[in-house]
Amino acid sequence: MSGTVNITLAGQQWTFEAAPPATVLEAAERAGIRLPSSCRNGTCRTCLCRLENGAVRYTIDWPGVSPDERREGYILPCVAVADTDLVLEAPAARRV
């Protein structure tokens, strides 16, 4: 992906833009949206949320998401970069 994509938080109906190399978490923060986070390296799982639509790629080889969770659509926004427009389920998201 080379351009900007839109990320929508389904429950809140908030949309923000993201462009590589920014992660989903970084793009949310730039847009004034706080997603839960802690480690920012894909291990603690604090930011775990569900991808309803779209595709991401990870900045690390082994993010802390199990194969079952991946099949169910869960991602770690702290190490995920949007490849397409996304729709996320992130109930704990807050505006800052």
C-alpha cells in the first residue's frame, strides 16, 4: 500500500486516516483517538481489537495473536499497518 486509507471504529462511527509506515495505533493517536495500549511491541495484548473488514500487515514476525484469534479477526493495532480501508471493533476507544 502506498497511499492513505480510512479506518473506522464501528461502534463509535469515528473515522480517521492512516498512511504507512504509521501503525493503526499511531494513526488513531494522531487523530485524537486513544486506543488501549501498553507495550507497543505486540506482546502485552492490551490493544487487541477485532477487525470487521479490511486487511493489515504486521511490523513484526510474531505478534501476540493466536491462530484462532486471527481467524476470528483479532489484530494488535500497535504493530499493525493498514493495507486497505479498515473497520474495527474497539469498544474501549476514547477521544482525547
